[in-house]
Amino acid sequence: MITLAGVSKIYDGLRVVDRLDLDIAAGSICVIVGPSGCGKSTTLRMVNALIAADEGRIIVNGQDVREADPASLRRGIGYVIQSAGLFPHWSIADNIATVPRLLGWPRDRIAARVAELIRLVGLDDGDMAQRRPHQLSGGQQQRVGVARALAADPPILLMDEPFGALDPVTRRALQDELIAIHRATAKTIVLVTHDMDEALKLGERIVVMEEGRIVQDGSPAAIATAPVNDLVRDFVGGEEAALRLLARGTVADVMRPPGATRQTATIEPGATLGVALARMVASGHGELGVRDEAGREIGVIALADLAPGRRP
């Protein structure tokens, strides 16, 4: 578990992070999202003791980071950054083995762990383990960065814009890979991004920051369908954000409870189906009636029928 209590970081009199309170449950995926300069990356670096907080306390697995040996603390926290940060003249296997070697693991244990992680991140193809970073694509390098962060089996994985420099196809593939890794390992994952689509896809919990403070904290459904202010609404994409929950498979989070009284709402003529569905989800309505120009109902789209695995 990670706890931040009244944490601030101040540069030249400016509170980049301002009295932040945040509890992150063990085994969860928490995504911190917000515009550039909101303090999200600074928050992540304070958790890892890469920079020191000026105020407040940060507790990681019951230990105050100010009282911990920084090197020991970081060995228990995997850290992934956007550029992967691989050693260019080392093989992929040697890069992944960096922390286990620092910890003095036996050679056979290191070799077994490297092989396990290469399989886990989908790089077990031919001589991949012996290649150098420059021989890999950007997406493959990020996979190696994730494997290296997991090498010593840390309970916590911190990720700072890990997929930001990748093309959309590779980015989606690595997001899927991260979800699979979380299911397989039950790590506590804290991921920083400015991409709300990424946050909605990956996060079990989303924390939205602005100017060093938390402006909303909740489930993807709560963030997308009940933004607390215009800033959050604009950042998540307005009504269309609700549609992205359907693709993510969180329909159950936004459906009205069984047996709820049927309500109706009018959508102006000419509205696109996407807008109509978004409003249906955001308002909690369970059905969308489709009428012809004469006002006759010609069909009904039920929200339950849009759930993954169901056909409308």
C-alpha cells in the first residue's frame, strides 16, 4: 500500500504538488492523469524517493520513505519511464538482469528469471535475448523496460508515461500486455499519463490532477459519466467519454440498478448515434428508443445488449 499524507513539493515558491492526500491499495492499478505541469510525474518521483517531498509523509508498505535507504527502497519498486532507459551496449538479457545481479542472486536463478520475463512480455522469439537495444523497435524496447522493472519481483510498479512515444497500434498492444501482466502478478501499479483513453482502459481507479491538487478521484465510470467540473469534463472528452466505457467493458458500472423506474429523455433530431448512446449511458437510462420521421417507434437499443459478448 502507498499513502501520501499532506505531501507538497515546492520549487521557487511555487507548489508543484500541493498538500496531496492519496491512498493506493495493494494490488490495484491507479492511474494519475492530468494536463502537463499538473504535478503527476513529480508525485511519482517522490514515491520512489528520486526527489524529496518538502512537506508531508509518504509511506510505502508501512515504511516512511524519508527513513528508508534510497537504494533499498528502489529495489522494491519497479520504475518504467517513457524512453525505457536501457543500457545500449548490453544485451536484452543483461539489461533485464541488472537489479538481480545487484542483489547478488545466483547465476542460475537470474537466468531463469530473465527467461520467465522475456516470455511474460512476449519477446521469446529467436535470439531476442542476445540482441542490443538498437536492434529492437521502440515497442520492443518498452517491453524490455517493463521486464527489467519486474526483474526482482517488486510488489510495486511505477510507470511514468511509459507508452507516450509509441505509435497507436504498438501503444494499444502494450496496454493489453500490461493488463495481462497485472492479472498474472497482482502488482500494485501506479501509472502516470496525460491520455484519458489510456486511463480509462488501464485504470481501476483514476486520479485527476490540476495545479498540484486532486480535483477528482474515482472509478473510470464515475470520472467519465459524472465529472465534477468543466475541466474534468473537457479533459475526458465530454459525453463521448461514456462510450469509451462500453469498449472497455465497464457497462455494469454505469447501468441503472435492476427494477429502477423507467425514465425518458429527448435527444434532438439529427443527433448522431454516438451522441445518443453517450447521453444514454451518462444519464443512466437503460434503453434508447428509435423513432421514424412520423414519430413511430421502430426499435429499441438496450444498454444491456451492448455489454461485451452480447449482440445488439
